Amino acid sequence: GKNRYHLFDEIQDRSLRGRHEEIERIRKGLSNDEFVMYYQPKVHMRNGTILGVEALVRWQHPDQGILFPDNFLPVIETHPMIIELGEKTILMALKQLDEWQANKINLNISVNLSALHLQQKDFIINLKILLNHYPNVDPKSLEFEILETSALQNFDHVLNVIEECKRLGIS
């Protein structure tokens, strides 16, 4: 109509529908607490002491078993759901730190964050809320790693977030 036409791309439509279904399944997994943490020790190579652990998120999928991040992160890496997963990851790490510190186990936990999550304007506010859930946790035992170079897109904001994390005791 109106001297125009539209082409339907069946392959693109199927791809988009599949992506939306995957995103919805991940959303369901988050709400059903299907994401779990594994902790990989960081070891001093000269003397063998454990310096801390790295938190590794896995999806305990009800049908497919344990899924590694390359099975779900690429689907949501540019989607706002990556922020929800990041918040949940921080919360799980804080819960683990609370349990360990209550049992006199003093280990640092390193958590990977997406650049999209770090760049949120309310990142520090939300971080403080999460820290308030576990007032007995020493924030110095929490570390963040930002692996994507895209974190440098908003350098001033990222620098401010890093400085504010340092003030909270987080490296």
C-alpha cells in the first residue's frame, strides 16, 4: 500500500523469535534461582597459599544440566538482563562471604561484571543496597573484574564508579 512494499525474511524472523525465546528462558531461570556459583581458588604459585577465589556463575538448567557462561552470556550481553544477572551474582558472592566470615574463613571473592552493568548510573546506589543486606561482610573481601574493553566507552563514569568502590573498600 501507499506505493511501498516490505520483504519478509523468514530466516531473520526465526532467528529473532529464537533469541526472544532464549531471553525469556534465561529470565525464567533467574526468577527460579537456577543460577549458581562455583568458586575457583586463586593460588600463589610460589608457596601454594590460597589468595582468594573467583566466582564463576553457572546455569543449573532443569533440562540441560549445568551450563557454562558461553551458553547464556552471549544472548544477554547487550540486554538489560545482564544487569540483573550481575546483581544476583554480587548477592550470591556476598551471601557466601557472610557464611565464610561467620566461620572465620577469610577469603576474597572476585566477581566478574559486565561493562553494561558497571556503566549504570545507579550502580553504586544498588551496590550499597546489596552490601546492606550483609552488614557483617567486610567489603574489602569483595573484588570486581571488568573484562570487556567496552567499559572504556564511558571512561569518566567508570573511573568514578571505581573510585567509589575503593571508598567502600572494594577493589
